[in-house]
Amino acid sequence: MPDIQTIQKNLGPALLPLGALYARLMRLRRWAYESGTLAAWRPNCPVVSVGNIGWGGSGKTPLCGHILRWAGKREEHAVVLTRGYGARPRRLPLLVARTADPAHCGDEPLLLARSHPLARVVVDPARSRSGPWAYERFDPDFVLLDDGFQHLPVARDIDLVLLTPADLGAGWNRVFPAGSWREGERALRRAAAFLIKCPPEADLEAAVNARLERYDRPVYAFSLRPRGLMRLDGTARAADLGGEDYLVATGIADPAQAAATAEKLLGRAPRQVLSFADHHAFAPADLVRIQAAAGGAHVVVTPKDAVKLARLPGAEGFWSLRTELAFGAMRFTQTPFDDWFGARFRELAELYRPLAARELV
């Protein structure tokens, strides 16, 4: 059966009118929330949304992690509201514990909860329900919406919109079903800043100028930089594998990216990239398949894969990539992202402080 990209390529002209209709419906929906016709929940603290215009892996979870790391250094407590893609929670809303089963809460929420102890990660597709629930219980300094650009029932103060190089090229303004965009380009006017996940060597200046200059917003390129390896059972860390053979096994949206990150760290390409579907729920049979393909070589996985594989006996010797988000080129600003974000956050915190104090009276 052909995949959706093949269908879109073959039927592109026929699908464009449907994409235009969908974009209009989404524009009307956005207007309804922004005009107050449809109600949106707003807490008495800053709300930061991390989202994208299209579907697929654009770096939302690493950027959420970067913001939570920034907040942790300043002892700012966040509530993260996330849908928990692929999760099967036993109750809603679900507060994600560090010991939670990824099948219940989702791999990315569990990864955020384990990596950022000052944050409270709450899974619920209805974030206008989980938001008030978490706000009452945890009194956060700010709320972070994961994959929130289209989740309009929660009002936000900062919209961080992630794009890919494909979005700036042939995918520009190709709205579903004609392309991968969830909304038309008019929605980008609501962005506070644009972030583009791309290799450090990518030259996107011409595309950024052509597509984004009109919005007069900061544009930041970023990538995932490898920092080393860690055993899935946490017993050892390593800078590399000493040149030894390895296999990459991963269930993320872009397996080639995982392989490229591993190659950058380890100095050689993997023997094989064993790909599974994004958010794949690894089972014992998958572990047998991975071990057979590795044939005694090292197995390297991403952090998102690691939180699921670590629960399977026999996977404790696998290696998880340790990565960090690294910013590259900037356009339409001279202010690094952390400085820009910090200034916006402080302004918002001052605005909300009297409102939050009034709640205590």
C-alpha cells in the first residue's frame, strides 16, 4: 500500500482544493478562539507553547526539554501539558511519575518527567481540562504546552513555532491532505519566534529570507548535538565505542537523523539502521529481532526509545545516545535564543505577578 507522501505526490493538483478548504476551516477555528467566540482557559501565569505548523518530527520534545532545563537552573517550576501521543492512560488527567509505564503515559512525557524533576508533566488530550487541574494542585510558575500551536482551548503568551527545511521548500503552505501542514501560512502570524531543526552545515538563509522575513520575528536554527552514551540500565557512560561496530535501532519519525547523530559521535556509520514506527511500543519479539540483527555488535538507541526498551529484560546492555540542543545561525535578531526567551519570560512574569497574588487573597 502506498504511503501518504506517495499519494500526495501522485494526486497533488487534485488535493490542493481540499487543502485550501481545510486551511479555511482551521482559520475560522483559530478566529473563533482568538475573538472569544469559543472559550479558552488562561491561568494567572505565563503560558509557552511549543508546536509546529505541520506534522512529523521537528524537535518539539528536545526544545521542551531545553526550556525546562533553562527553567530548572532558575528554580522556575513548570507544568507541562501534553497529549501523550500513543499513551493509554488509566485515568485522565494523568500526572507522569518517573517510574511510570510508558505504555500508559507515552514515551516523550516520561522522558521529560525523568529528565526534569522540577516540572510536573500531565497527560491529557483535553488540555483545557488538565490545565486547571494541574494549576490548582501545583501552582506553577509557568505552563508549557507541548505540541500546542493548534491546541487553542488553552490561551498562550508565547508561541514557539518549529519548522523543517522541507517546510521552507516544496512543502511550504501545502495543507493537509495536499501536504503535511495542519494550517495555512496565515497562522504563522501568531508566532513569537521560529525555530528550524536542521544540520549545523545547512544553508537556509535564502529560504528563510524568502519565506519568513515578512513576519518580522526572530528565527533560530538548532540541531541535536551528541554528548556521549549511557547504558540503558544506567550503570555506565561512555564517550564513544572505541571504533567498534554498532547498530542503530529506533522508533522515531526520522530514523536517518538518529543514525547521523550516532555517526557524528562515533566516527563511523552504523552497520545497519533498524527502523520501527514512530512511538513504537517495543515488545520482547522486537528485542529478539534487534539482537539478531546486531549479531553481537553494540546497539545504540535514542533517549525516546530507551525509556521503553529499558523495561525489557536483555536490553540493559544497549546504549542510549545522550544529546543536547545546540543553537546555530540566527536571522532577524542579534539576541541568542536563551536571552530572548528569558527577557520575554521576565516581562510576562511581572505582568502576571499581581494577578497570581490576588488569587491568594
